[in-house]
Amino acid sequence: MLAKKPEVVQIKKYPNRRYYDAARSQHVTLQEVHDIILDGRDVCVTDSRTGDDITNLVLTQVLLEKDQPKLDLFPSSILHAMIRSNRQVLRSSLERFFGPFYGLLATSQKQFDAYLRQAMPGGMVSPLDWANNLMQTFSGSAAKPRPVDPEPPAPRPPDRADLDELRRQLAALQRRVEELSAENRRDTP
């Protein structure tokens, strides 16, 4: 059975920085665009005045504002090269480089999703349910939840030796701070 290609959500961007989802007849925020993408759907964003496709610009904005740590995956040398390079040369280079990886990633994601659907019919409610279902799949029995400790044990009071050692360390630290302060006063004009 062939997997159905996810729908492409058509969004228009207006000059006032607002986004409009025509299919649902409502304005959406950049966070909602981010959520649509996380749900596995693709977006196509067009400029309301010119009709230009600005999807890549908006996806970059989503990365900058909502998923900034992912930008750390690109070394700064790559970002510099992107800024300096000819657009067409860069596009063909990136497609040649990332194309095979994207295909593998998409295939792996589909296989993992199919495995999860098969392993957990009826859906998941919580990570604990997911773990229990996984345990059932591999062992035939659900994991028993661990009992939760009602209250952590009270810390033991320090003994005389501990207090003496702490006092010794505190006195040494105090002497060092005084020495550094004196040195700083001598060095300051």
C-alpha cells in the first residue's frame, strides 16, 4: 500500500507580518506554522502582494525564532560560503550533498512510524504507556511501575570532624581573599 503524501498547507503572508491559512480560513502565528511542520505537514508560503513563493524565507525564520539550536549543526564556514556563493551553484551543490541523506532520513522515519503503529495499536497516552507497550512487545509482559518514595531520607547531622574541616577550609579561603584584595589594592593606581 502506498503511503499518502501529506497535504501541503497553503499560507499567505501579509505585509503586517500576519500569516493566513486559507484552507482553515484563519490567521496563524509563526508558532502555529512551526507546529504544522512538526505535525508532519509541509507548508507553502506565498507573499500576498506579489504571489512570490517565500517558503524558504519563512522556514528560515522558523528556524531562527523557534528552533535556533538546530542552526549550530552548520559550521560557520558553511554559512559564510552560503552568503558568498552564487545561488544556483550553491543550490546544486546542496542538493547533491543533502539529497541522498534526506531520502534516507525520510525512509527511516516512515519505517519507524510504521513500527510504532504496529507495536502500539490504539495510540499512546504517555511515555510510561509507550514503555509498557514496548516491554509487552519484546517480553510479553508489561513493566511494573516502580514505587515512589514518599519522602527522601533526612540528611545526617555533621559530626565534630566535619565541622572542624569546614572551619579550616573557610579560614583558608578567607586568608586567600584577603591576600588577593591586598594585591589588588597595591596594583590599582
